[in-house]
Amino acid sequence: MDPGDPTKNGAGHPCLRHRSESVAAGGDRDAGGGQERGGISINRRGTLALVANRSEGTVSVFSISGQTVTPVGKVTIADEKSGTSHAVFTPDGTMALVTRDGDHKISVLSVDGTKVEYTKRDINAGLRPYGIDVSSKGDFAAVANIGIGQGDTDTVSLIDIRAKPPRVVETVSVGQTPEGIKVSPDAGTSRSW
């Protein structure tokens, strides 16, 4: 994977292929994976992947070397009702954030090589944080809070990830149910849909 080369987007990579093949075969588990997998994130170096396991409250950790993907562990963040939804790395790869739409939190993970640990730091943003992305400079994360689905306006929260500890610094109203969110790689703006 090469963020600077759109032809090297990871399509066909075993880490991505395992999930689609497992689901296509009617299963939702494979070696080292978890139940009801949600968002997947691969660090910028292409050497580590995190997969949120929605019905376990865990994140599976995989090392990547060329075309070889190896499970290296699983991090327990909360109980099975927490709804771990998506994990995202910071650009330097030393931290990851995990949304939990079941209990309305974002968890902070520390990353050192293949060692990934829950720091016990949870950030409170809005109702049901789901999608998340980090700016290319690593100064903020944008979180799509999908709300409770009754037609109300929902929100996007900005997290200052350089702050010690990271914290929500702004929350704005957006349209209904902003499931996906992406931060522009050059302008530092975000877009939800």
C-alpha cells in the first residue's frame, strides 16, 4: 500500500481479502479475527492492521509483511455491548483511536511495533460515535456521531490528538446519521456522509 500511489490501494491484499472471502463463505471468523468485524485500519508503513470486532468489544491486531498477514493478538477494550466500530491509526503509528457506538465512547490505544494496548483513556464525543478519520498532519481526528436514528440532526466531533490527553475540542451539527467520515489529506477539512 502506498498512500501516494492510487494504484497501490491495497485491493487484493490478504488482510483485506480474508474478510471478504470469509463473509462470502458465510462465516465471520478466520484465524486471529473476531466476531462481527467492523472497520479495518492499516498503518502508513503497511506493517500493522487493526480490526474492530463489534460484538466482542475487542480489536484484532495483525502484522503484515509483504503478502503475509499474521494475527499477533487481540486487545480487549470493553464488553460485548460496547460496539467497537472502527479503529484508525495516527500518522506516526504510535496511537490508534477506536469508536464504540454501543456505549458512546472513543478509546485510545498505544502502539509500539506490534504491541497494541488499551490506555484506559476514553473520550466522550457524542451519541454513538461510529466513523472516524485522522488528519494527515496528525493534529486532529474527526468522528461521525450517528445518534439514535430518530430523524434528529446528528453531530461530528473534532478531537485534538496532540493534546495530553487527547480530547474533544469541537462538536458541530450535521445531517442525519453521518456513518462515514473522511478528512481531506491536503486541506485539513472533513466530510461526512
